[in-house]
Amino acid sequence: MKRKNTKIINPDSLLSKYRENKLIHLSEGDTLKAINSLIEISTLHSTTGNYPQSYDGYWEALIYSKSISDSTHMAKIYRKLGTLYSIFRREEKAIRHYELSLKVARDFIKEQKKRHKSINDTYYIMASHHREQGNYGLAEKYLDSCRIMYNKLSNNNYAFLDAEQGYIYNHLAKYDDALNLLLPHENYFKSTYPEYLVMFYSFLGDIYFGKSDYYNGELYYIKALELSNKYQSHSNYVPKIYQKLGDLYFKINKKELAYKNLQLSKDLSEQLFGLRSTNNSDILEIKDAFRIENEKQKKLIENAKLNRLEQQQKTMFFRNVALTVSILSLILVSGIIVWYLHKRRKSEKQDFLTRQKLSTEKNAEILALKNRELTSSTLQLIQKDELILDIKNTLSHLSNRNEKEIKQILTKIKINKNLGWKEFNARFTSVNKVFYKTLSEKFPELTRRDHRLCALIKLTFSSKEISSLMGISAESVNTSRYRLRKKMGLKKDDNLVEIIAEL
């Protein structure tokens, strides 16, 4: 196996480098290299505990992979996303993404060696996942599947598989069997994957702790922590190691050290996985902003209702006092008059609401009709442009006998798309008077080009039609849609067309 570079590089420097590479590759149109850079960025975020950024990066890479039908990277990204869900104990989503990784590898990766490697990598991760969940029998089944795939790949180095099997033996309290499997591979990991020793030493510490060999248990836990800090790797394991080290110190009656390490474990767990985590603040800010806005709107509505009720109560009070003082002798008549007035006011209110509803429905129908007319005329404009282009292309291929006359005709055939857009925009604005204003107020970061795309989406144009109107490719339209969603702060499950249609 190829030896990995063990030189320690600052994670921030690496991130900056990968981000710069991503932008360069995208500008050069090399989507495959851009995907690799995104995966490197997301993996680095994951190893340093910045899980929201890692999640966003993997999804962006997945979108690019799907756009170029890159099955190899799709399978890898699904596997990485499954691991993120596993870290946060999202069992069902983790398994679903592992299964997606296997399905993509089996059904779409044509090259046999790449297909076998992708399936093997997913089996290995699934074995690790089930071992973490305590499903040791299932974990061993996936390890057996890995060994079968290793034979197909002609790989006779079973260090990682033996390590996983050793971890399972540890959980089953087969400590000597675990040590016999793990210790022979220590030098291999030191020379090839030293950052993996964070996990390796952590489990060695568990084994010695289980054997009541507290000296070696403490030694390996401390080694694991030192390597995690050195390589900025396996951050999600660090709280567990501090907790186990605290338990060990408690066992040997070093209560002060036990408390210190248990507190470190709690603080790091809160930092990595807690709701107050700084790394999760970008997600929480969106949720908080939504909640605050909802509460504000709810409070305004409640205050308005309260004011109306108070006003109605005051009106009724003074009216009743006036009626009682002025016509005491006609209580029965007064009661009838009050009842009649109340009924009439209710009836008038109902009539007003009915008229208002009919007016709203009528306005909506008129707006829909005008938008349909606008869509129809725009489609006709597209067809006209396409027809003119067809005529122009046909003339371009005619015989050179009438070259002068043909050139004169071609000179006259010029499609002014800017003029066509100005005409469309003027008609769209006249029909949807407050659309752009509402769009700018809700999403101030959107550009004029974004507004143009939103207008076409509102009229339910297809990507092909939008590309024709905007003078860009269909792939660029999909990219523009993706960037628009990011600017609008939409989540994955949000429907862009429905949101724009409601504006």
C-alpha cells in the first residue's frame, strides 16, 4: 500500500489551498477536479469537528457529481454523508446513505476494480458503524464481506480489517484475542497512517483497562489524545477518550484527575455536538431567525385583535349606557333595536367579506390569465427566434451563386435578445406589480440577473426555455438555480418554484 505523507500541515492553510483549487477548477470547467477539492474540504472540516460545513461541502460535491454522472464520486459522497449522520446518531439516515452508496457502486460504476473498491470501502464503514452501535454480529458479517472483496482486489494487507475485528473482540471482552490481532499492526499504522493511531491507541487503552492493566490503559489513552492534537484528526473520538481516561482515574482513586478529564469530555461533547456549538451556529441562526420572525408576526396579530376587542367593548359599553339612561321605559324595545343592529352589522360584515373574497378570487384569476398570456407570447417569441435562426442557418449553407444577396439577407436577420427581454420585463412588471419589490425586500442579496431568473421560474418556464431567453446553456440554468437557492437561504427540502410562486 502506498505510504501516506505524514507531514503536519495547518488545517486552515489546507482549507485555503483546497478552496482556491476549487475556484480555479470551476473557472477552468474541470468539474471532476473541483469535486475532489470539495471532498478534501469537507473531509478536513469533518476531522476538525466542523460538521455543518462538512455536510454542506459534501452536498455541493454531490450536486456537481450528479451533473456529470460521476458514479464513483457519488458513491464516495453518499458514504461520507452516512458517516456524518452516524456521528450524530441518525441511525436510519446513516444506513440509507450507506445503501445508496452500495446501489450506485453496483448499478453504475462500470470499471470492475473501481466498483469492487467502492463496495469494499462501504462494507468497511458499515462494519465500523454497526460495531459503534453494538451490533457486533452484523459488524462481523460486513467484515467477512470486506475480506471477500479484498481477494477480488488482490489485496493481502488486512491491517484495517484485523483492527476492526480486534475492536469487536474488545467489546466482547475477548481481550487477549484483541491484543493478538491489534499489536502486530502497530508499526504498519505508524509508517503509513499515523493519524489512524488515534482510534487504534484508544481501543488498546480500552483493552488494557478491561484487563485491569491501568498503567498501559492510561499510557495508550494519552498517546491517542496527543496524536489527535498533533494531526487534528478524529475529533469526534476525543470526548470519548477523555471520558474513558476519567473513568480509569476514578477506578484507581485519582479523583481530581478523574473529575478534570470527565469535565473535558463534557465540554468537548457540548462543543462538537451540543445545540450551543459555535460550529452549528449557522444552522441555528436560520432556525432562530425564522422563530423570532414568526413570534413577532404572531404578537402583532394578537395585539391587533386585542385592540379591536377593546374598541368594540368600549363602543358597546357607551351605547348601552346611553340607551339605558335615555329610554329606561323602553327596555324591551331597546333590546330589540340592539339585537337588530347587531344582526345587521354581522350581516354587513359577512357581505363585505364575501365581496372581498370574490374580488380577491377575481383578481387572482385575472393575474393568472395575464401571466398565461405573457407566457404564451414569450414562448411564441422563443419559437420565432428559433425559426429565424433556422432560416439564417439554412441561408448560410446555400450555394455561393447568390452570395451577395444571401449576405444582405443575413445582415438583416439579427435577433435583438436585449430588446426582447426589455419587452418581456415591461409586460411582466405591469402584470406582477409588486413581485420585484417583494423579492428585493425578502432577499436583498439577489442581483438583477437573479430577478430575471425568478420571473421566468414564476411563469413556470422549463430549463430549456429559460436558457433560450437568457442566452445561456441548460447546465448554466441549473447552476444558476442552485446559486439562487443558496442566496435565498433555502433548505434542501424547500421547493424553489412554490416559494417564488407565492411572492
